[in-house]
Amino acid sequence: MSKTYETVIGLEVHVELATKTKIFCSCSTQFGGEPNTHTCPVCTGMPGSLPVLNKQVVEYALAVGLAMNCQINQYCKFDRKHYFYPDNPQNYQISQLYLPICHDGYVEIETEEGKKKVGIHEIHMEEDAGKLVHDEWGDCSLVDYNRSGVPLIEIVSEPDMRSAQEVIAYLEKLRMTIQYLGASDCKLQEGSMRADVNISVREAGSAQFGTRTEMKNLNSFKAIARAIEGERERQIDLLESGQPVIQETRRWDDSKQTSRVMRSKEDAKDYRYFPEPDLVPIWISDEWLERIRSRQPEMREEKLVRYQQEFGLPLYDARILTGEKHLSDLFEETTALSQKPKEVSNWLMVEGMRLLKELDMDVADLTFSPAHLAKLIRMVDQNTINRTIAKAVFEEIVKSDVDPEKYVEEKGLKVVNDEGKLRGVVEEIIQNNPQSVQDYKAGKAKAAGFLVGQTMKAMKGKADPGLVNELVKQLLNER
């Protein structure tokens, strides 16, 4: 009889904070830039340079901790974590081990079985390392220190997750919460949110944890899900064949759907932690903490309720619009200008989502002005343009943020509702389609729809559809 196994998963999630400058110096944190241009003696680990803590880093960490129901260590400090990596300039990292800023929290996720709490063991502040660029032609590796010293928080979960689906739900909850706080853009593709997955398997019903491995090099939710399934199968195969699982760090290769060993897994003692001598401890006063608490924004759960009550939106609409902070901002700003929440919702959810898929864009790429969408909605409402034209104009707004009024004027797209002009076109269409006239007289109502369509085509979509429909039926009935 084959054994049944349970997967046990915990995550270490690194999030780059949205500060303008690095954690211990005034160098820019902007993504990109020529290699080694956002650097100084501090973030390149030069002898004699001294770190100075960025206050905004502490405030972002506190905001995230409060949003994730954490206890706050009002007295906390930094520690040195020693290890040698080629992209780590000092040969140590300034992090927090003994007194992290936040601990013992939780987030609630939705699972197939209902709501579930995933424990947050701790959240601590630390500096990022640099980045190795591997040059295959030169058979060497180059170091870019632009990322060195970029502020991070590391969110360490409890081993409470049992499937890839729960892990993705947890990561999506973290990302959404942090984006709502404005603490990070959480772009996995740019490395501003990175997850290391600790995974073990054990026989179902066992209270004892199996030996865990850590999976790295995971830069998308899909890759994380595939890595979990791949590592689960690898560990079960080892146990089934009587071999032990070795505690180690592994690198996931998503293109090959397999992992390989990077190094044996270190414990805290291997890092030789000790208190950071160049930074004083941090004291977070009650007043400071209360100030951060009072600045916490409206979160998704609160928006869900408000969108239904204040704007009269269905739950489905509210869920999609609040799914990403940027989308909810677009909705609210456009609604404030147009006073038509359901119309705004329809444009963003239907046409907006369609264009994102067609143009291979993310919600964050919707950079158009809410004023332009509000103008478009008003133009449709006033029958300046019809919906067919409006959809084409909206695509231009999404692509290039055009002013719809100027664009419609320049392209000559206004609705033609001159009855005399339209009557002449409809008469010509009827004259050229005698079979459709006969079909209509024989009781086939669809024939009128065909003639309306032909008229709209002749007018290049710019005619008033209601007036065209009226004229077609009127002229057919007069025959």
C-alpha cells in the first residue's frame, strides 16, 4: 500500500522598499541605470565608510508589520550577518536577527476550504546585495553594485502552507497589502519582490517535520508553483527509494523544470551574527508608532464593502477593481470626475482587461490620465461618439494617453446624426439589397438588422445607430 504524503511549506519573501535612496546612504534606488553608477563608498563597502539609517525604511517596515497584525519591537537593532558572496561588498550583510522590528503576525488567505491564517514569524529590515552579470562570451562574471544597499524587508512565514495554491494565495495577499501601503511596487520581474521557498514532505498524519530544502531563483508565481510541485515529487521519490532528503539550498531552472544543488543549507551559527557596531539601536516611541498607525490607508477588504455600498457595484466588479491598488486608484479618480461609477467600472473591467491581454500589458502599465477616460464617458453619454468609435478611442488612450476630444476632432470621428444625410445613405443601401427587403416583408426581422449593419459600414461606424435603425424600419415599412 503506497504512502500518502503531506507537503509543508514556509516562505522567506524579500521586498525592496519604495524609498528614493538606499538604506544606509543617499545613493539612488532607481531600477536600471548603467552598472555601478548608483554607488558610493558606503554601499560598495569601502573601509572607513559609516552607515546612516534611512528613517523611511523603518516607517515602511512598521506600516507593513501593522497591516500584517504583527507585534512591534519598539526597541530593535541591527546585526551583522557574515558570509562571502562575490556580489556582497563588505563580506557581511547588515540585517536583524536578535530583535527584528516586527514579529508574531498573520495574514488571512482564501483557500478551497475557506479562510486560513498564515502566521508571520517575523519581519526584519536589511540591505540588498549587488548583482552578478555572467558574461558567457568572456567566460567571466561581472559585478554591478547598483542594487547593493537597496532597502529590503524580509517577511518570514511560519510553515503553515500545504500546497502551491496556498503559497500563491499568500504571496498575492502580501503583494496586494504592500502595494496598497505604497511600500513597494512588488514587481517580481524586476526583483523588487523575491520569494525563497522552504519545503519538506512528511507522511500524512505525522506531527514531525521532514527535512527541508530551500528553493531559490523564483521570479514568477507560475515558476514558484512549478518549483513546489517539482521539489515535492523529488523528495517523495527519495523517501520512497529509502534515501534521505539532504538539507540544502537548490536553484530552480524553470526552462528545464528541474532544480540543482547550490550549497548546503546554512544555520544561524554559520553566519557568525553579532550586533552591528556602527549603528545605534532604534527606539520606536508610542507617539511614532501611533503616527504610522493613523496613516494606514484603506485596505482592500474595506474598499470591497465601500464600493458596493457607496457606488452600488456588484461584488464581482468590486473584487476585480480592488484586486490591484493601481486599478482601484484609476477607478476612484475617474469616478470622482465623471460621477458614473458603473460606466467607469465597465470600461476598466471589460475593455481595459481585453486590451491588457491583447497588448501583453500589466495593470501597472495603465498610465493614462483618469481625466481622459472621464471625457470619453461624457462624449458617449452626450452622443458625440458612439460606443464602437469609443472603443477605438479608448485603445488610443490606453496606448498613448490621447485627449479623446482632440483625437475625435482631428480624426473626424463624431457621430453623424443628420437625418437628411443618413436617409439618403439608407435609401441607397435598401435599393442595393432587394433580397433583404423581400425577406423583411416575409417576416424575417433579421433582414432589417443586416441593412442597419450595411449602413453603419458605409458610414464607417460614425452614424447614430438608433437613428439608423429607426430610418431603416421607417423606409422598409413605407415600401
